[in-house]
Amino acid sequence: MNKISVIIPSYKRALLLEQILSVLVIQQSILEILVIDSQSNDGTKEIVSKYNQNSKITIKHFDVENNVSLKRNKGILEANTDNLI
């Protein structure tokens, strides 16, 4: 089975992010989850740290304006697979 990288651009979406991560971390086909964040101050970092014990999740702080296209492109560059979601 091919492994998948999931890219999640995020900014101040901590509660939604926790719901998403709780589902994604149990999927066997996912190699990594990249959360590209713009320095959110709503607990995003703490939520990712909670799920990071799984070692699938990587958080990248992309310190630029909140631009979903730039965050998505950063995730593509950081991904370790050719199969991206």
C-alpha cells in the first residue's frame, strides 16, 4: 500500500484541528501529517504536541501572512511521499 502525506494549512483552528487529527492518526496508510501553521495563539501547538507522540505528525510554523496557498506549497515541499492530500 502506498503511504500518504496529509497537509493541513491552519490558522486559529485548534478545535477543528483536534477533531481532524483524532481521525487521521488511526489511518494505517498515512505516513505523515504536516500541520502548517501561521503562529496561531489558540492552542494549536499544544494540540499538535498532544498527538505528536504518535510520531506521524509534524508541525511547521510558517511565519508569513496567513496565506493558505503559501502554506499548502510549503507542505508540498516538506512532504516525504509523492502521494499528497
